[in-house]
Amino acid sequence: MITTNTAIVEGKQEIAGAKEEQLQVDSARIAIEKEEAEADLSAAIPALEEAAEALNNLRKEDITELKSFAKPNINVQKVCECVCILKAKKVGTGT
């Protein structure tokens, strides 16, 4: 009985050791990915702030001009979608 329990405990210790090693590997990988994501974010923030500032300068005449396009260029459509996202409007609902 003691021998069986000892074998079970030793088996669980081996499994726990292997999981601990895997957790250390995963933790190192996650730390690297976090650093990369933070670097990407810090590079993107100035562009986002610039875009938000440009939205503050948007005039009604600009919107009227966009509405006059029968079939705007795909790039114009994408920019308009981004503006809607930044202005927290739903795309395609007319609001």
C-alpha cells in the first residue's frame, strides 16, 4: 500500500515538474509577446491621437462632399469607416 502510494506521489511530482517547466517556457514567451505588443501600441498611439485631432477639424462641408460621391473609391470608403469607428458610429446604418 505504501509502495503504491509512493509511486503515485512520485508520478504526480514528475507531472508537476513537467508542468512547471512548461509554465516557465510559456511565461518567457508571453513576456516577449507583451513587450512586442507594448512597442506596437506605443508606435500606434501617436497616429491614433493625430487621427482623433483631425476628426475635431471635420466640417459639415466635408461630409456633404463625401455624400455627393455616387461610388467612392475603396480607400475613401475605408477612411470613412475608420472615422465612423473613431466617432463611435455604427457603419452602414446611416447614423
